[in-house]
Amino acid sequence: MQDVGGQMMEEKYSVGEYPKEYCDQKRREVRTFVIFIGGFVLFSVIVACIISVIFAVRGNRDYVVRMQQYCVEYSDQYDYWDVCTIEYPQIEGAGLDADVKNKLNDLMYDTAMEKANYWHFEPNAEVRRLQEEEYEIFSNDVTCKVHHHSQYLLSFSFEEIYAPASPVYYVNFTKRALNVDLATGEQYELADIIRIDEDFVKFWVRKVNEEYGDIYPEEQKTYDALLAWFLGEDAEWEESYAVVPYFYMAEDKYFVIGLSVDDKYLSAQPPQKNYADMLCEVEELEAFKRKSDFWEKYHKAQTSGRIEECDDKHENLWLGDSASTWLFWDERGDWLAP
């Protein structure tokens, strides 16, 4: 039996379909191929990491922010008239990751459209009822400004005049901001970079009063209410009002920090300003800084990219500088000018 078995094994390697030498050669070839592929993958990963590090250090200096405008005058899509002039930025650049670019453009567009979405395009049940029963004209005008554009960061402000039901008795002035990371597309909120506590609120109140003339009493009741607003902890108030802290980076190492308080329900009144903000030097914020990569990027920032203004910007028929709305209220003399 042993002789027969040995003979069979000998024949397998000598006259079989795949001789032993052939199999060994194939194994060596496969092993070499696997090592080559593994090395190539490792090399690709290393190159990608190096590119990512270089981008993180150098940032993106070759991009364009183009200002555009959504404009409509008396469309026939609704049971009421609409007059909208909404300026918004969009970014392009060969060095931008495609997903990040799309994320940034969506974020910038949505920020510009915020009030139009709430009061016009995407109404909740209560706003839809108002549209059916109260609306004559929805009108809004948004102006966007780029205040900071570096290799790492972009900073925008959006100043808006909006009138949900009529561009005479429902006119509001509001403001918001957007600060984004060019590498990731992430947004920085005020609470991401600033420690918001009672000391900060006292500082903010003092600076706002210097700007506007003692509009906030410097007392504990004021500090407690504003601290809750900045932290988003006043649930009862926020049932009726949209309370939004904001900041943006101004020129010459200045920051603007503000708070907007917009009504969620319709109320007739003279035109009113729904925000307050203050201007301060970055050094004044030193005591309130949070540990954040934002600050490292901010202090290393160099002006980069290019800003292109909107070529064909329309003036709002109802809320533009020469609109008859302002003449009406100027003659009455009882409205709060922005």
C-alpha cells in the first residue's frame, strides 16, 4: 500500500496537470503581485496624507466668491404678490474639494434665504394660515457682504429687510452672519469660539450701550435674560421669537458680535430693528476665547481668493433705498430707522 501511494504521489507531480515546480512559481508571482499592490496602496495613502497636510498648512488661496442675486417681481405662483431681492455668495476654485464646495454653497444660499424660507417658501402651518388670510405682498431684500476671506476662513454678514404680509405695516430689519472653514466646510458659531458667561454678557452690554446709547440697563435682570438668549436657554421666549447670536470678522482685527430677535408671528407695527451688535478689537476677546482651531487659523490668516460683486443687482421695488415705503414712514415720523 505504501508503494502504491508513493507511486501515485510521484505521478501527481510528474504527469499531473500542474507540476510542483509550476505551482511554486505561481505562488512566487502572486506573492510579488500582492506586495506590489500593497506598496502602491500605501504610497497612495502617504501621498494623499502629504497633500492634506500641505493644504492644511498652506490653505486654499486660489478661489473666487461670486455674489449672485435671486430676484422675482410679482410672480404668479402664489395667492399673494411677491417681490424678492436676495443676494447670496457662491464659491468656485480648482483646489476646493467637490463635496466641501457643494456644502459651502448650500450653506451660503440657505443662510441668505432664511427668512424667505420661513415666511414664504417653506411655511409652517401657522404661516400658511397667515398667507391665506392676511398676505397681500411678501417682500424681502437681503444684502450680503464678505468681511474676511483668507486661505482658511470666510466670514459673511447678511443684512435683511423683510415684510411678511405688507411692505408698509410689517417691515422688519434683521441681521445674521456665517463663518466657515474652507478645508472642511464646517460652520463656526459664536459658542464655538467664545465662552459665553455672565462676564461676557456684561462686556457685550457695555459695548452695545457705547454704540447705541444705553439701550440695555446694566443690571442683573438684564444680564440673566441676555445670557439665556445667548445660550439658547429661554424656551418660553423662543416659542414666540427666533433668538440668534452671530459674529463676523471685520477688517483690521475687529470682530462684530450681535444678537437678533425676530418675531415668529405676524404683528403690525412701524418698521423696527430686530438686532443689536457691537464692534470690538480681537484683543478684547482674549479673556473669553475657547480652545478652538478657529483661533489658530484666524491668527495665521492672509487675505486670499477673489471677490466678484453681482453684475446685475436689482433694487427692491418696495424695500429699496428709493422705495415709497420710507417716504410714508418719514412723513409719519414714528418709526425706528436702521
